[in-house]
Amino acid sequence: AQSVSQHNHHVILSEAASLELGCNYSYGGTVNLFWYVQYPGQHLQLLLKYFSGDPLVKGIKGFEAEFIKSKFSFNLRKPSVQWSDTAEYFCAVDSGGGADGLTFGKGTHLIIQP
Amino acid sequence: NAGVTQTPKFRVLKTGQSMTLLCAQDMNHEYMYWYRQDPGMGLRLIHYSVGEGTTAKGEVPDGYNVSRLKKQNFLLGLESAAPSQTSVYFCASTYFAGQPQHFGDGTRLSIL
């Protein structure tokens, strides 16, 4: 079965700091990769996705992620975080064509201190 | 255009009671999903549907039943609620397999 690991469960940063959240998955075949964000009290929203092509993908709000196939990784980055980035971030993988849902990591709770 | 709508938003049940959570989407999506979100566990798939009249089990289906009688609706039922089912439940939908899923606002369910 597919598994997704997010290495940082809680991250605290100051505003303007750079961010990198790690995500590794276990499936060795073709995958679709996603990062979702959940702001306090809200539903999950898509930050960015990777299906194929350029392994560096850009998403909303200045976020980007890099797919490294050899490392089974899809790390999320942002060069300068803002207080409004405080949220929970989930990496998710689809390895079965999506019919049987996404496999999510356990999430990273990011707190940005002003 | 409401997207994915879940009702109710909050509910408190006693152990052994039954209830149904409703998910409705107005995007004509074929695929619909029910997840539960627990602290430190991420989201786990309960059941899903690949079209009207179809349902399938996900990772954690025990204690839940689902129905997809209409394309736009996906119901999640708890026949005999247990404290272990205290969670936040999210419904999601997508048109094509593998495409990003659209999530509802969630239902916070407490079982006493």
C-alpha cells in the first residue's frame, strides 16, 4: 500500500524566513502529487500539483515544490513566509489513477510568528 | 456555485445512536470520497464512489456505510455510533480520476 511521510509535524518560523517541508512517498510507479493547505477552521485547499513535465511546480501564494523521482520526494518551499501562512499542510499522492482516493501524509502544522 | 456542501457542520451523538452525513456537489463530478481527519493522522479514506450507484471501501470502512443514489449526493451513515468515530469528516469530489479533489467544509462529529 502507498504511504506518505511528512517529516516535520510542527514547524515554527518567523516572518520572512524561508520554508521547506519534506514529503516522501513509497510508490515506485507513476504518481500524481499534491500539496493541500488547511487554514484554521477551514477545508482543504489545493496549493499545487504535479502530474508530469517540469519537476519544479509553482502554486498559489508563492509556494513551489520540486519532484525528485530518484528520491521519491515532493518537498514544498516558500522563500519568505508570512503570518498568514500559518496553517496545516498536507502532502498527498495518487498512485491508482485517483479512483480510490488520495493517500495523505499526517500533516505539518506550521506556525509563523510575527 | 456552492462546490461541495456538507451537512450538518456539527453534531453530538450518544454511543449507539445512528446518523447520516450528507455531501452534495454541484460540479457534475463522477468521483466522490469520504475521509476522516484525526489529530496527527492526516486524512484517511473511509469509502468512495466512482459514479452514481457505485460505492467501494477505503482504508477505514468499518462502522460506516455509504450510498450514492444520485450523482450529486454521497451519504455517509453511522449505524451505531462509537466514541472512536469522534472525528472531523470531509467529503471530496473530482471529475477525472487523478485530478485534484474539491473538499467540503467538514462535519465535526462527537460521540459521547
